[in-house]
Amino acid sequence: MLNVYEQVSINKTRSVIVIALFITFVLGVSYLITYTLDLDPSIIMGAFIFSTFSAIGSYFFGDKIVLGLNGAREAQRKEFFNYYTVTENLSLASQIPVPKMYVIDSPALNAFATGRDPQHAVICVTTGLLEKLSRTQLEGVIAHELSHVVNYDIRLMMLVSILVGSLSILSDLLLRGHARSRNRNRSSGMLALVGFILILFSPLIAQLIQLALSRQREFLADASGVKLTRQPSGLIEALTIIATDPNHLQNAAPSTAPLFISNPFKGQTIATLFSTHPPIEQRIATLQKML
């Protein structure tokens, strides 16, 4: 049985491995496409620059966009006293500034964190979560979300989105025939076929790796949250209640799903086919090993 420190260490190592594989894959595919089809390398650079500027815009203004998409409103201390005090206490324990607090008026049980760094962090929870969880269970959820902030997960996923976006843009350009080839006859027929297959499937493979990374960061946030509260039972109980909640978050969008503590599309077969979250049962089983 692993203690909480060993679990955090293992999850960090797994995340690093996934990130390394992801970067290697994107760079390798970009090189192979350029080489086999004899393309101008500036195409790769152009796709990367365009994707970078798009991601940077999301990085600085994404929190406002996400809050707006989900109909969130700023939480008032008098109305949500437990929410405020739990967040303040855990922020003090984490040695980070107290994030801005928002709520979504929904009976669904969910929460998310956003913001580019601890100085610009936002925590948002549903009113259903605040109504149905005890203070100890709420501490588990808020500790999980603050761990995303402390671990700079938003910044990491922005960098990953740049790589995914670059590859998607490149593939789209090539499939539409806008890319220029200096000498298409130089590549052998087999290499050209390999390059075309990579163009077709590399965005899908990249997305699957991105989802794997997102799931690893959820495990890491769970373990880091328990390290903060020293109470695995709080998060275990909260996840158990969330897993059995029949309500769905009406305003959730696929683009914002990775932010939430639980997949807002749970129970919807098509939406969960490429889930950004590991199964809650698996997360609970991992947490129970820390008791």
C-alpha cells in the first residue's frame, strides 16, 4: 500500500512520461510528414505560430470565457460561508493567494479550477455541490481543485493544446491541398503512403495522448489534495456522492470538460468515448489505498 507522498511521486512521474511521449510523437510526426512529402519546413512553423497565438489568447482570457460559458456568478461570502472559509483555509495551507470564488446555479455536483497561475486562479463549484456535501467532503473537492492550481495544470494543458493545435492545423492544410511540395517525386511510394496515413490519423492519436495526460493530472490532483487535507475519506466520500448524482450540467461544453472534477457528460455514451477523466471508481480505489 502506497502512502500519499509515494502516490504523488508516482503520478508526477507518469505525467512526465506521458508529456515526453507526446512531445516526441508530435515532433516525430511533423518531421516524417515534412520529409516524406518533401514539404517546406516553414509550413510546420506557420502552424505552430498560429496555434501558439490562439492558445495564448485562451491562456489570458480563458477563465472569463469558461465562467461565461457555464453561467457562473461570483460567490458572496455571506451566502456561501462554508465555501469561502474552506477555500481560505486550504489556500493558506497551500501558501497561495486565495483564488476568486464563483458558483454555477445548478443541481448537478461538480467543480473546476482555472487561471494561468496561483496569482490569477479561480475556483468554481455548483450550488448543488455546496448543498449536498458536508464540510469535510467539500474540503476534499476544494483541495483537489487547488492542487490543479498549485501544479500549474492549466499552464501545462495550454502547452499541450499548442502541440495538438499545430498538428491539427498542419494536417488540415495538407489534406486541403494548400501546402506546397518542392519535389513530390523524390519520396518513394511507400514513404508517401506512410506520410498520408500520418496526416490522417496523427491528430486523433495526439488527442488520445492529450486525454491520457488529462487523466494522469486528475490522479495527481487527487493525491495532492489528500496530501493537503490529510483526510482521504473526505474526497472519497465526495467522489462517491458525485458518481451517483443523476443531474447533468446543462451548460457544459466538450472544450471545458477537462476542467471539471468529474466528467460533466457522464452517462452519455458518445461523450464519454474519449473521456478526459479516469473512471471515478478507479480514482476512489486509488484513494482508498492511502487510508
